[in-house]
Amino acid sequence: MVIFGAAGDLTKRLVVPALYNLACAKLLPEEFAITGVDIAEKSDDEWRGSFREMLQEFVKPAGESAHVDQNAWNWLTSRMSYFRGDLNNSEMYEKLKAKLHEQDASRGTAGNYLFYLAVAPQFFGPVVEHLGKSCLTCETGNCWRRVVIEKPFGHDLASAHELNQRILAVLREEQIYRIDHYLGKETVQNIMMFRFANGFFEPVWNRDRIDHVQITAAETVGVEQRGAFYEKTGALRDMVPNHVFQLVAMTAMEAPSSFSADAVRAEKAKVIESIRICQPDQVSCTAVRGQYGPGEIDGKHVAGYREEPHVAPDSRTETYVAMKLAIENWRWADVPFYVRTGKRLARRKTQIAIRFKEAPCALFRYTAVRNPAPNWLLVRIQPDEGIALEFGAKIPGPVTKLGDVRMDFKYQDYFGTAPNTGYETLLYDVMIGDATLFQRADNIEAGWRVVQPVLDGWGMNPPGDFPNYAAGIDGPAAAEEMLAREGRRWRPIG
Ligand code: BG6
């Protein structure tokens, strides 16, 4: 495995801790070796040592004290070496190639290579082209060459398309693994199991029984040290065409013909391709943007977005977005999917909430049961991972009254918690060549196609009212109004 961006944050926080967890689970091959490439001057030992502190933090199950398995860590670090290099320099790739071949020869292996691009997006195209020119991506015999590309994949539809063209000029689609870390989350993967491995959800999973769907990805964190990146990105680009659309696709897709990568990805692509594309001048009816001002989270005062480091004092970047999506197919026609995501909201919560149609209630005409609460199915992605069903039940007693009750399955009660950064499955899948949990070129472009008119519409009409929500609440009033116009309400986040 070759990690470009070996001294960066992603490698430290996610990639190496995930490799460590895989080493603990004995899921890495004996001949495994990692070469870390970055511009900084470092020795092998300095590079290995730089992970020590992070490891304590990231390998423990939530709430438990860290226990580093020294054998697994030694096993991994003995296979790690550092290579100083400039990603723009073509000679560097030749030297890297020589080093990798040398390693192969000393280990007596024929060398499958996994190139991990943990680098800034402007390097994705150039690094792949350099790898191609130096023939590091050429597959011979049974040896594979695979490239993992991080997000953000493009900045809009045109740039995503261009990047796809660039890398597909060097690599076959089967060699490319575009990561969306949401797909590494167990609870996201479970949506498919939940729907298709059980007999009783699918018959009601359609426009006959479902009124609407709400998908929320709420965060309490602000932009932290990422102001410079976020200013150019905003909540829509950062979260919607990737993470949020993955949740939409998993919730709305048809059952695939098998669990093979292409069968699953084809069904997911159909969902995103069925979303109605609005015109830029209609965006105000189907999308809401917001930016947080100062406020309070968990009893502590927090600054507004415009006061964050590296953010312009009159910034127009959105930190919140809500959208109404119409999936125009036979299963979902007239069932709106409302999605929202934002920073500095009332609570950290990623959830899919499915609201069922009401029961016909004439039966309860002369009783105290007037307006039974609607039934909801809640798929909690994080935190407190689980699935809950809200329904009505008779309150014991001589008077007929209905109470709202909840059946709740919590992952932790059944399966406990295992140390997991969310990258373990993804890395393992790249090594075994299973691309099911990765984005194909068409999946990525279909997502951008839906958000592009919103970007265009917003670009034409700068927001006049930013900041429009205080940190620590559920988002801007306009998001509530978008649902209220249709006689609906968001479920509270807090
Ligand atoms: C990242 C975004 O892709 O996902 C971040 O760039 C966001 O802005 C993060 O905070 C959310 O991921 P998670 O796993 O914390 O829900």
C-alpha cells in the first residue's frame, strides 16, 4: 500500500488507525507493506512515531480506555517505511517504482499495489497521471493496481466530469475506488440488510404506505480549523451529493439482482437519476440555505461562522442546507424526500425518518382517541445506532385512550461496540477487490447533476439574511416553512 499524503491528518486520524484495527483482526496479508509518501523530511521512525498519540485516541471503543495491542502495532510498524517526495515531480514516481520493486524482490512477492490518495483534491488528477506515465498502474499477470480517491470528487458537475475523464484515461473503472466514508458506517450498510433480508418491511416500503421521508445529518461541530476549505465548499457540496445522497439511494433503491458491486451500484444510480432536476430559478421552492451565528451548544457559548478562523467576516457560505427531493419513479412518485444537513445544530444526529400514512380513524369516532400520532420508523445512523418504530397502543384502563409508544433496537445491546474508524471495511474491500461500497463515475456525476441547479440558483441570488440561525438550534426558520407549506413538520433534532 502506498499512501500519498502520509504526513497528513487523514492518514493519521483514519487510515493508519484502520490498518491497525485490521492488523489486530488479522485481516492483513503476511506480505503486507506500507510506503508513506509526503513532502516533509522525515525518517521511517519519525513517521511511525507520529501515529502513537492518535492511535490511543482512535482505536478505542467509545467510552473505554485505550488498550494498544503491542504485537499488532509492532507487526504493522515493522512494515511501514517513509519516502520523501514531491507529488508534482515525475522523477519521484520513477524512484518510488524502484523502491517498490526492491521491496518486492526482498520479500519475494510479485506485488499488488494499492495507491491511496489522501491528498488535497487538486492532486487527484496529476497523481493518477504520473502513476500512469511511470507505469505504476499497469497490471501484469495476476497482479492488480488499485487507486483509492478521497472526497471531494469535483467541485461541481463539470469538474467532477472532467476529473472522471482524466483518471479514466489512465485507469479502468475497476481500478478506481472513490471513497465516501458514509458507506463504511455499519449502520449505513445495514439499511440494505434491514430492507432486503427481512420479509416485512418491503411490502410497506412504497408510495402506498409512506407519506414522506426525512433524512437528517446534523452536526454540533462548527468548521473547526477547516475554514479555508469550507469557505469554498459550503454545506451543499460538502455533504449532499455524496453522504446524503448515499442515504437517499440506500433508502429508496430497488432490491438489486445480487450483492455484486455492479448490481448494487446500478440500483443506487437509478434512484439518483430519478430525482427531478429543478431549474435554477425554482430553487427557492425546493432548497433552503443557512449560516450559523453565535449561540450556545451544550451550555457553552460558541462563535458564529463569520468569526471562525480563515472565514470572511461577510462570508456568504452556507453551513446548512435543506432540500426537497422528488424521486420520479413508480415506487416513490409523490412521496417527498426532505433532506437537511448542517453544522452547529442542536444535536449530533444522522437519521432516516420514515413517516407512514395515517390509519383511517372512523372507528374511534366517539372515543378519546382523536388524532392518533402517525407511525414513524427511525433508522438511527449515528450516534446511538439503532432502529425504532413509533406507534400507538391502548393506555390500560376503562377509558379508550391511545398512547404513543416506541419499540427500540440498539446495536450496542446486541452486538456491543468494536473499535472502528469506519475505514476498516472500506480498506479491506479495496484489497479483496469488492467495489460495492465505492462510488462509480456515473454515481458521482448523477449526484452533482441534481445539486448543480441549486449551486447555480444560489450563485445568481446571494443570501440577504446570513447568519440566519443561531448555533445550537434546529436550523433556519425557512427550512420549517418549506415543510409547513406542505402541511408537514421536521422532527426535532434536539
Ligand atoms: C465529511 C465532511 O466528509 O463528513 C465534514 O467534509 C463532516 O464536514 C463529515 O463533518 C461528517 O462525517 P461524520 O462521519 O462525522 O458524520
